[in-house]
Amino acid sequence: MNTQIFNPVHLTPREIQILHLIEEGHPSAGAANKLFISPRTVEHHLGRIYSKLNVKNRLQAINVAHRCGFLNSSPTALFD
């Protein structure tokens, strides 16, 4: 069964991973530790997410991502 997400703004798999971690309440440094990247890289990804979703902050990004279906899938599937 194909469970692709409708992705009209073309978020990358990494950007979706970061959205899941931010939704779980991880700060940039916590998300960075989980993904083995620097906090600055997380901030760069967040900036691109905000731009793509046309939002200004994490809460708005999470709300729009839910409406677009990005956060409806299991986050563990994204980390395999």
C-alpha cells in the first residue's frame, strides 16, 4: 500500500523529520542531537520550512503541517 503524503510545497524528508521533533517539543539542540546534525543546521531547515509554508514560527509551522498532512504519519517511519 502506498501511503505518500500530498506534498504541494515539497518539504524534504529531513524537513518533515524536524517538524516531527519540533512537534514533540524538542528545542533545536535536542532535534540536532537526535538527527546527529548541528543546531545551526536545524535552524537552517526551520527557516526553509517557514518559507515554504509561509509561516513565522514553530507553532504556525506545526499547524500548517498538520493541515497539509505532513504530521499525520508515524515519525518512526521517517527515521528508518
